[in-house]
Amino acid sequence: KGHEGGFNNEGPRSRGSNFSGSEVQTQGKGAALEGGEPVANDAINLERRVGLLSGIALIVGTMIGSGIFVSPKGVLERTGSVGLSLVIWAGCGVLSLMGALCYVELGCLLPSSGAEHTYFLTAFGHLPAFLFAWVSIILLKPAMLAIICLSFSKYLVEAFVSQCEPPLQAIRLLGALTIVVITFINCYSVKLATKVQNIFTAAKLLAIMIIVIGGVVKLIQGNTQYLDNGFEGSTDNFGNIATAFYSGLWAYDGWNNLNYVTEELKKPYTNLPRAIIIGLPLVTVCYLMVNVSYLAVMSKDELLASETVAVTFGNRVLGWAAFLMPLAVTLSTFGAANGTAFTSGRLCFVAAREGHMVDALSFVHVRKLTPSPALIFNAVIALMMVIPSDIGSLIDFFSFTAWIFYGGAMAALLLMRYTKKDEPRPYKVPIIIPIIVLIVSVYLVIGPIIDDPQIEYLYATSFIIAGLFFYFPLVHYKKTLPGMGHLTTLIQMILEVVPTDVMPD
Ligand code: ARG
């Protein structure tokens, strides 16, 4: 299964460009994909340790993070009515599902890890793939980790100091500590990281069930008044609808997570589609029911006034068990942070393997077989982002940039229907779906700019363009940064990491 993505018979250093130029030793022999499924061997490489259940947990457990406990406010504020906000929540679910179905086709067509990076590389070439890696690895993925860990610590600190305003420094410090702990878990063992993911996913599904049952009980008792006036007050402004989508889509983000780890998935051709087909509808149904539950106990204005919807809900419905709500949110965000770190590490690993990041980031631990340099790099940047920032604007900015890339992946899919017409596609999505998602993503990116230009969008765009300054010297012309060879050797010695063997044709 050779293609320009990951499973190539050239060593990582011989193919791409290099930031390093060091002489490093590879060991072991290559792993093989036989009949489309992996064969076990003793090569130094990431192993296939993610089964169907863990795959579902990676999707569901990262999608359900902080968003469903925070974003309902944003969606409601921007749509102006209960009815329209529920429509947006459903719309976000349908859009994510459609996007994910396209990613099933992409993931089965190009079964290497790294998602968009691999798809852009194969469809459009090195430059777009590099720009994606650049923005994601330096900005998006660490920002996500920082946002989620900050939400985690905010809820945890609040649970302890309920009488007064939680101290900001404590929140930041605990957020930073969480990043360190999660990174340690992920560097220590893939098995442990997936176990953490599975357990926390189960815990958050339980929490969602508690909210839903609480809401249903209230509805049965006749508390439907807040849902009655439906669409009253709905916005008719296009830009507002796009940014309402942004709030909702943050809660759904993570639907593409399994595509970052396809190389570590057992039986990828069966498990990738299954995990997506099970995971996405599950999350959508949960989110819709949770939103209805919130509105069964509080009015639109009360919801808008609450900073922490889920906690307000708990206080009203759960009585003495109200402490369960902040606990549920902390469990949920911790799990999502773990999944985010897990997959972000893989993206960085794959990009470095292609020569789009420094070599050392594509190395794995000799015995633990975890991509520790990539995981640590992601964590270090995330730690720098745990500085004063407004989570709301971070989220808008995030969705704006992320949807440029999701749209790009749709374009890649459509293009490869021509350029790779005859390659086997274990799953082929109806062509109308990527077209719709592409159109919606163009709208999501352009709508808010036209409607209400914000300086953040300009920052985002300039950051993408800034990548060009690195691309040409370091990737295209393969110039080496001075001292990089020594640094690589140093990293190898400290972290006990080596380059991976690459799958043969
Ligand atoms: N949807 C998650 C939340 O509501 C955030 C997911 C972050 N994205 C990711 N690809 N890890 O908190």
C-alpha cells in the first residue's frame, strides 16, 4: 500500500527535507500491511493498539469535552431563540456527521495517520500540507489543549472555592499541571492513555445520562414553559448564524480525531467507519437531549446569565447531589484533554516524518513506543498558551481556522476522485456530501469576515502566510538550522528516542 503519505519505503530522512541533517541510527525491520491489515513484528514503530471501543472513545471522548457544558450560552446568545438554537445544535451535528463520513472515505483511501496532513500532501502537494502542519502544530492543537485544560481547572477550582471568585493564578497553575500530567500519561504508555480515554468517556456518558434523565423528569412534571415560545426573537443576521455555528461546532469538534491515528488502529478499514458511524450520532443525540434538559429547568434569560450552565442545572435539579455536576465536567474535560494530546502528538509525529518539522519530533521511545518528543513539544506550546486569554475569542478564532482546513479536506476528497480514480475505496461517500460540506465551510469562513471583520481573523490568516517564510528555506530547499544535529542527538539521549522504521511497499 504505497503512496506519498506514510507507508513509504523510503526512510523519513531520505524523503522530505530536513531541519536537522544529523546522522541517526534506525533499528529493526519494517512493519507490513498485508491484505490491508497489519502484521505484527518487532520493528520500532507505533503499534496498532487502538481497537473499536478505544476508537469510539477517542472520538466520543474528545468531542464531549467542555463545549456541551459551556457553549449552549454562546449559541443561544447569537441565535436569539430557543428554537433556532436547537436547530443550530442539530445542524452542527449533521454537518459534523457529513464531514466525518467524508473522512471515512479519506481515511480508508489513505490509511496513514495525520489526517488532513496526509490528505493535503497526497492531493495538493507539500506546501499546503506544510502550512496545515505549521498552523495546527504551532497554534491550533496546543491552543485546544490549553483551552480544555483551563476549563478543567476552572471547574475544579470552583468546586473547592464556591464562596468567592476563584483565583485566576490557581486556575492557570492547575491548568498547566494538567497538561504536564496528561503528557506524562501519553509518553508513558499508549495502553494507559487509551485506558484513561475509555474510562473517562464512560464517566462522561454517565454524566450526560444524569442530565438527560433529570431533564426528562422535569418535562414529564410539566416544565415545558421555557420551550414553548420556540422561535420568538430569532436572529435573521447571517453573520450571527455563522458565529452561532462556531460555538456549537467547538462542542462537536474532534469528529476527525481517529483519522490522526489510523496507523495505530486495529483493522482500520472496518473500525474507522464503525467508530464514526456509532460515535457521531451518539454525540449528536446526547447534545440535543442535554440542551433540551437545560431548557427544562431554566429560561432563556437564566441560561444566558449562567457562566456554567451545567452547574446551574445541577443546583436546581440534583439537590444534595449537585456536586456531581462540576465533578462530571472535570472528568469530561480531563478525558477530552487526554484525547486531544494523544491525537495532536500523532499529527506532529507524522508531519516531522514527512520532513515538515524537525526530525526529532518523528522519533519514538525505544521501549515504550510512544511519540514522546512530539507529545512534549505540543505540551510545551500549550503551556505557553495558558496565559491570560479570553476563552470565547480563542474558540471563535479556533473554529475559523479549523474550518479552512476541513473545507480543504473536502476539496482534497473531490480532487482525488479524479486524480486517484481507480484506487480502491473501501467506502465511498455520496459525492453530494463533500460538496455540501465544502460550501458550508466556505460560508463559515467568509460569513463572519464580511459581516463583522475581527482582527483575530487577520491574525489567523497572517499566521498561515508566515509559514511560507519557513517553508521555502527549511522544507523546500532543505537548509539545515545551525546546531540542529547536536540538538537532535541530545534529544535522542535524554528522551531515549529513535527514528521509526517505515512501512515497506
Ligand atoms: N469538542 C471538545 C469540547 O467540547 C473540544 C475538542 C477539541 N478538538 C480536538 N480535535 N481535540 O471541549
